[in-house]
Amino acid sequence: MALSASFSKPTAHINCYTSSQNSIVSSPSFLKNLKFPRFWPWQKVKIGPLNVSPMGFGTWAWGNQLLWGYQESMDDELQQTFNLAVENGINLFDTADSYGTGKLNGQSEKLLGKFIREFQGNKQVQGNIVIATKFAAYPWRLTPNQFVNACRTSLDRMQLEQIGIGQLHWSTANYAPLQERALWDGLVAMYDKGLVRAVGVSNYGPKQLIKVHDYLKARGVPLCSAQVQFSLLSMGEDQMEIKNICDSLGIQLISYSPLGLGMLTGKYTPSNLPSGPRGLLFRQILPGLEPLLNSLREIAQKRNKTIPQVAINWCICKGTIPIPGVKSIKQAEENLGALGWQLTPNELLQLEYAALESPRKMIQNIFQTS
């Protein structure tokens, strides 16, 4: 794995909310008990034919014992977490057919399907939920039809008739370039058969992103989304180039790990590390994050927000859809606090310069291509 060595020059990019929401005005007493939406309908984001919330939730932890300590006893709280998210306007949930470990492979998809079926709220809201799932480029998936079968398996697992966004989990260009065409033709086949409403890719670098976009366009299939690691810890030259390409081609960027696997929460220090593989990574990076964490803390205190809320809001203000992971009601409540307000241009620049001053960056995903 190589460290993302350099950051692009900070730029203030606002497209999330109107500036009038920055000021704090005291409300009349009769308004204080009213429940306002986390965001307004016109602030939803277009992904192809779909309208989704400005933030989604990631479900990598739902079934993953190795990294996230999942246990089946957590399922009741996960259902409540899902319900809370949907009741607060979140309608985008990201998953993958590989999420889960061992016999729990696919558990994330199973749980999402179950939670949708058992949601007791507004049926119209239930019907607007968008599932974005990713199909792994396993070495035995060598033909387009095998990817179609993978899509049908995911549909069966979730007991859905159609997937919102079908995504390639990663590119094989770095190690099995001949398999790449099968992946792309698999996306075309899923779309043409109506199994997915939109298609996207994940972990595609700038060059491969342009190639897959052009190939799909020639086949009459719009590439609607690109999912990459993107945060104040992952804004190096490649990531910013990907963002620029997305903007120019009309592709929506979905930012995963917007909190750097937890390093941008302010909950960990070099003497208080998470257990497991994350602890090893945090030990390398956290000691160099003091300038960035200090800036996040300063803005959070000034805004009466939390550090994670500020870090997620930065992603939204850069024009991306962040998908922070959630596995508890408490995490969902905190992440929801990233909505309904915006950082100022000066605050964005302050955070980006602080990121530049932090000597350590997030290790880039080994599957991301050039």
C-alpha cells in the first residue's frame, strides 16, 4: 500500500445549502417544539434517475466480525438504527455482496432487505429507499452472465425486485486486465435487463474512470456514480482529479470513509487506539493529525457541533455524498447532525490547510487504479 503523498491546493466548493442558514436566529417559543426536516426536498441529490439524500449510510460493519466486531445480537439495534435514519430522510444505503465474514458473507444485504420489509413507517418513504450494492470482482467471475447472476443473487438475498445502483466493487486493471471487459459488459447486461436502475463503479482511479465512462456511454448506459475514499484525510491529487472528472462528466461522487475509519471522530488518541487491524493503522497516522483535529475541534465548538459532524459536512460541501458507516443508534444520531447547515468558505479553507499541515495521510485503498 502506498500513502497518498500530496494534497491539492485547497478550494472552497459550496453546493450544499443556502448561505442564509449560516446565521443563528432565536425562534419564537411556539416554534421550538416543531420538528423540522434534516434537509429540504429540493436539497436531494440526483444520481441518474434517482433522487437521494445528501448523505447516505454505509453498512460495511453489518456482518463484519473481523474489523467491526459484528455479532448477530446487534441486529435489533441495527433495525432501530435503520428506522431512525429513514425517519430522518436518509434514503441511500450502501452495501456489497462481499460484506460479512465467513458464513456471514452477504449478511449486510440480508439485513438491509429484512429492515426494509419490516419498516413500520410511511409506505411511500419505504418505497423511495435506494440500495446501492457493489459486486465483487472475484477471479471466478469471468463473464458478463456471471455478474448478472451475482446481481440476481443479491436481489434474492434482499428480496427486492430491482436494485437502485449496481456498482463494480473494484477494477481488475492492475492485476487481471482481461477480466475488466467482462465487468463492464456485466454492468451493461444488468442495466439492459432492468435489474438495476443505475450503474456505478467503486475504487476507479482517474484514467480507468474515463475509460469505463466512455465504454458504457458507447453502449448506451450512463455511468451515474463513482465511489472512492474521500475525506479530509484522503484529498490527494488522484482523489481531487477523480472529483474533477466526475464534475465534468456528470457523475456523482460518493465518498466512503468520510471519517477516515474513525480517525476524524476525535475519539481516539495515540494512547487510546481501537482494537484489531484499525489500531495498527491508527498508530501510524494519528500522531501526525494534531493540526487537522485541532481545527475540526475549534470549528465544532464554535458551531455547537461535533468533530464527526464537521468532517462529514466538509464532504457534503465539496459536492460529494458521504456514506459514513453506522452500527448504533448513537452513531446514526450523531451523523444526522451533519445535515441542515453548512461550513463557510473560510472554514472549508481552514480545514484544508490544516489537512495540508498534517504530515500523515490516509493509506489509499490498494484496489484503486490509476
